[in-house]
Amino acid sequence: MYDAHFHISDELFKEFQLYSLKGICNISNIEEYHQIQSYLNQYFFHTSIGIHPWKADTISFEDMEPLLKQAQFIGEIGLDNTWCDVDMDVQMGVFEKQLQLAQDYHKPVILHIKGMEKEALEILKKYKNIYISHWYSCMDYIEEYDEVMDYFTIGPSVGVDEAVNEVVKKIDSHKLLIESDGIDAIEWAIGSRNYISTLNHSMEVIQKIKNEKIDFDLNFNNLLKRA
């Protein structure tokens, strides 16, 4: 089993130890980068590094640039006018700098887009990257994003959130990945902190919606081959 997008916590890594999981851990600042090194000594997982749109006005691109250059994945990065009030010009400037770096260094990009789906899409088309859309939850532009995205990580709200369900319905199975976004996100989305059960439930719900058996491990391994 894997988790294609999660955030650091002691509680979650106990699950990694118990179940020998694999996945992609998101790092959003220099402090998290140093913190995660101790976990990497105990567990094997991949890492993504990026300036989150919520922090675009407090974290310097120049300070993060050395980490971005050595990252396996760039992310999560993007635009958000729904859950934060960071100036959009600042968000866009940081977003494009990271997209350009990802293109220059051939690194896959993990995206956080909320409320700015149309605007972000036009920016993404300017940069040739491998794109992973993290927990896309908008009823609009799904087909347009499908043309640009290589993968969609499906969050734990699948089966509950109709927008997420619609993504699953419309996107080809080989592009679908499982994510938790971390244990706190699971609790926020469905009121549970049961990590393993949530991952299993997401896989079951997605296959029920698609009415087909999906090799999620194959999808994840195919992504890693492109990183």
C-alpha cells in the first residue's frame, strides 16, 4: 500500500512502521526538511518540496531554491483564493518560479489549486512538466485538467464529496492515485483518524465508482519511474 501525498506527523509514521508503507511526503519549509531527515533514517519514502500558496508571502523562493533543486518532486505548489488571503500576485510569482525550476530540472510537480482552477490552467500550459493534481475538488474544468495532468491523487473525501466523485468518474483509471493528505486531513474530511482503513476505503470506493478493478500500485510505480 502507498500514500501518494501526505504531511509529516509522528502519528502517521507509526503507521508506516507497522505496515511497511511507501509514499510521497510533502515538505513545505526548511524546518520540515531537517525534521524529515530523522524519519528517512528509519523509513523509506519519497519526498516532495515546495512553497505552498498559503506560505507564498512568508517563505522566500531564494531560501528554498537549493532544496527545490535537489527534490524528487516539486510540491505542493499552486494557487488558492478560497482557504487563504495571500496576495494573488505574490502567489502567482512564487508559483511560476517553481514551475520554471521544475521544467529546467525535469521534476514532476504536485499541485494545490483551489478556487483558481481556470487561471492556474492557463499558467500550467506554459510549462512542460509532469503534473500531479492533489485532491482536485472542483466540478468545473475536469476535462481541461485531464488534458494537462498526468495523475490525480484522490483524497479521503471520495464517496462523500460529489466533486471528487466526478473526478473519479471522468479520469481514466491509470491516472488515479490514493492519498491521505495526512491524518489531520482525514479527520477534517470524514471525521476519522483511522489511517489504514481510510486508504483501503478510498480504493474500494474508487473501484466501485469506476466499476472496475484498478492496480493502484502499478499506477504509483509508473509515476515513480517518471520522477
